[in-house]
Amino acid sequence: EVQLVESGGGLVQPGGSLRLSCAASGFSFSGYWMYWVRQAPGKGLVWVSRISSDGSITNYADSVKGRFTISRDNAKNTLYLQMNSLRAEDTAVYYCARKNGGFDYWGQGTLVTVSS
Amino acid sequence: QSVLTQPPSVSGAPGQRVTISCTGSSSNIGAGYDVHWYQQLPGTAPKLLIYGNTNRPSGVPDRFSGSKSGTSASLAITGLQAEDEADYYCQSYDSSLSGSTFGGGTKLTVL
């Protein structure tokens, strides 16, 4: 059974940092592009970042470019999102998702709250 | 402001048919990139409903169908059921963003 389990969310002050993790199981993790998508409270889905199957290609939404870094460890079947210089507008549930045509599997999400 | 435009809300009575539009541009849908649709029930993660414009993943009822033409795509739901009440999102790739983009979402209310 395919599973994606996010962790690492929490309350952080503006300007602070957090690292999210997404543990994958039930499929060949190294064979898929992986994505981070976020959803602010009461708002829609927003693409944040993506990484190629071997980690050599990464892309970011303009709103997080220069502040967030996506990475993966295929040996550990884990996807990461390092978030620095966090702002109030980064407050959201962060989902990791597997790209297979569309996003066919999603994690349950982890809530990041940026507030003083 | 989303790159893909969806109506904020649609509604229909049980058993009726509704459609949700997704309008893009020449850098996304019009460029030939696939459109995918997701259903999000309250408090849950999104679920893939339609992939590659018209294809249903295993387990998705054939009441759900997708289409694409030019710079737009549509999701149709026939035989509306109370359990279909949810938020629906379209998604595609945008070459000007070098990444994925979602529509703003459409809230479906079953009257």
C-alpha cells in the first residue's frame, strides 16, 4: 500500500526555520518526481516545489524561491522541505504528493503556523 | 490570483448534472499540457479524480468525466449525490512558471 506521511510542522516565529519530512512507503520512491503543495486555512491548493526522481532537478514557486529548499534521500525513501525566513503568509497545511500523471497519492498534511 | 480560473461555486440537486470549468492560457492548457482534477472533502487531503484530461483512476465512479478543448477543460458530474459535496480543483503544468498550477477551486453544493 502506498503511503506518504508528513512530519515536522508546528508553530514558528516569523523569520524562523522548519524542516518538513515526507516518509514514503509501498512504492519505488526513487522512480517518481515528488512535489510539495500547500493550502492556507480556508484557501485553495498552491504548488510549492518539485524535485525530479534522482534529485537533480528542482523548481520552486516564486513565493518561496530563495527561502525554501526541496531535497530527497532515495536511500531513506524520504522527501524534505527546508523552510527558512518564514513569513506569516507561509502558514498552511503542507502536503507531499507523488506525481504519476496527476498527483495520485497525497500525504495527510502537516500544519505550519508562522506567528509571534 | 490563480493562473487557472474556476467558478467559485456550483450547485445542483441530487440526480442532476453539473459541470465545472477550468480556463487557462497558452502557457498551460493551451500549450497542450494535461489537466488533472481533484476532489477535496472537508478536512481531508485531495484525491485524484481525473488524470490526463479524461482518465479516471481505479475506483472513481464513471459519473465523473473530464474533457479538454483549446485553453479550457471541464469536469462533469452526473447523477449528483450528497457525498459529492466537496471542493474541486483543476491542475496543469505552466511553462512560464516552470511548475504546476492549480485552479482556485470550486465548491460544489448538493441542494
